[in-house]
Amino acid sequence: MRNGLVIIGYGGMGEWHGYHIMNSVPEVNLKGAYDIREERMEVARKNGLRTYSSYEEVLSDSEVSVVIIATPNNFHKPLAEQAMLNGKDVILEKPATMNAEEFLQLMELSKITGRLLTTHQNRRWDADYNIVKKIYKERLLGDVYMLENRVQGSRQVLNGWRGVKENGGGMVYDWGVHLIDQYMDMIDSPVTEVYANLFSLYTEEVDDNFKAILRFENKVSALVEVSMNCFILHPRWHVSAENGTAIINDWNLNGKMVALSDDKELVWDEKIVYTAAGPTRSMAPRPPETTVEKPLPTVQTDSADFYRNVLKASNGQEELIVKPEQTLRVLKVMDAIFQSEQLGQSIKCRI
């Protein structure tokens, strides 16, 4: 960035930004941090950062050109407005704002002030996502028609402000925003329908589990599921395509592809599967010689590329990777998820 970067909100994510930048992106001039809590300022100082006495002091520092806003979600918009009006470029931690309308207002202010506006969508650099993206884009199993994208755990309870509705807590805002962004980045087709179920099992104010189905104009369907109450895990990804199936079980990239064999003629016998309640021919197993198991494709990713891109974009050398228009699209899908849950029906749309 032209001069310096300051982290606003030095909680868990703010501290992670600082650590990641200092250890992976030395070309970024990390000037310091600001948090309203003195105990977090002390942590920042112990981590070698300068601390500011107020947000106004950050905005008045002529050596600061970029701020990362990593506060609770409901503070993103007013803090970003102040920053842009004071000549600072803005990186918003996800979700960028509480809804699409708020972000649209920030986009307009970005145009008026000429300041950059982007969102930290680090999960675009996850290896598991990029493997699925490669399978989808390169048609490694033919045309994909169904994607299942899940994050699951059994912690049950949301920590701190993430369990508070006013602060923008809940799993749609916390993890759903990542999985939706992955779909929006991968699938170059409008979303035409959204259906969602949200559950508040252990956290009264916000969703701690949810499931949503997105339908795209190109006939692809995509499942988004986030659970904090799952004790038998589904695969991280399940990909259904015309010529095979892929699974990625976890973030360690355990998984495989099973594809139709190119050189084996399929001849079905009349085998019948007998279940306790009756027979089935439709679900008889495919002859094993007609499929082939393949390893997942390999990819190379580096999440520090996000900061490098903002550095170059701030200096006019590159376009932003995470563009405001993309963030707006993600937020519109999230709005439709909340609307679907509220109305108890699918939402027709074109996003």
C-alpha cells in the first residue's frame, strides 16, 4: 500500500491479520492497530505493533493509506464511511456489511471519494475450494450439476459477539458468507432461486446451523450447509457431474474422484439387490470395470496473495481480485437466505 496499513479491531481476526502480514507479506507496511479495549491494545504492543489512542488518530495519520476493519459486523459500515471520507482505502472483514443495501451505499461513497473498497474473502484461496473449482471449470468429470459445500463441527455454542443478533452474529454471517462467495466466484451464472432453513438450537438470538440450496440459471444446484451440532461429518465437498463424482473429505484434502472408464462398454446384467423390505434393480451396483478411481487434481494457492493484490491495486498496478460488485452479489444471496427463512418459502431472484 502506498504508505501504511492499520488494523481496526484487534480481536482474534485482527490479530490473525497482523501475524499473517508480518510473516508472509513483508512488502506491506503494517503501521499499527487500534481497538477500544485496552487489553487488546496491550496484546498488539506485545506483538510489536504501534497502537493508536483513537480511530480519529488513525484517520489523521498521513502515513496511513489503508485500514482493515475487523470489528463486529454492525460497525463495518460507519467505520468504512469515516475512513473513505478521510482519504483511506478500506479492507472490510467479511461479511462486509449487514445487508446488500448498506454495502451499496459504501460502493457509492467509494466512487465519490475515489477510495478502494474490498472485502477479505480469504477462503477463495483454500486448496479444497480451488480443487473443486478446477474440476468444475475444466470439466474433469464432465458438466457438474450438483455441488455440496459443508462446514461442520460440534462445538454448539457461538463465542462472544458472534452469538448476538445486533452485532451480526450467526453462521450465515460467519461461515455462510465464505461458502456463498466460493460459489459466486466459481459459477458464472445468475442465481435464480434460493431456499433456506435456519436453526437456533443453542443460541437464541442467531442461527447456529443452517442449510440453503441455490439454483443457478445454467441448471447447476449448490448446497450450502453450516452446522455446529454435527457428530458424524459429511464430506467437506461432494461434486456430482455427468461422468463421475468427486469428494473432498476434509481440509487436509483427503478424497478422490471416481469417473466413467473411457474404454469399457457398459453391459448391465440382471442383478437384483434384495433389501429387507423388497428388491431393487435400479440401485444394483455398476460393474466395477466401468469406472476408474482418480486422485484429486493438485493446486497451488497462497492466501497472502490477497494482501499483495490490494497493495498493487492501491498503487494502480492491478485490479482488485475481490471486487465490490462481487461482494454485493454475495450479500444479496445472504439477504435472500434470511428472507426465505422468514417467509418459509423459496425466493425467486436473479442475482
